[in-house]
Amino acid sequence: MADPMSVPTYQATCVSGEEAECGEQSEAAFSVAEREQWIEDHFLRTRHARYLHTVSDYRVVLPGEWP
């Protein structure tokens, strides 16, 4: 189950590029809107249009509750 004491974070990595991926990454954001703003800003600067979205959170496993 999700750890109720944690907050998920959202990140984007630019994977656009002809010969190699750009690789620039956003900071870990606490909302999808912050991540999307970074993507928009990066796109406007670079015209790169392909991104990997990552969501990170913490999980808690309690004895007897793992499938």
C-alpha cells in the first residue's frame, strides 16, 4: 500500500534527439502541473517533443498483506 506519510513526486526526462537523447531532467515536482510546466518551458526553448514521465512514491509492506 502507498505510504500515507509520503507524497508522490513527478519528473520528466527529455528523450528527444536525432543522434542521442537530450537527457535534460526536471527537478522532482510535487504536482503534475509543475512537471508539465517544465515540459512546456523545455519545449519552447528547444522544440524537443518527446519526454519520459516518472512517478515516484513509497510503499509499505505489512506482514501477511503481500500477495
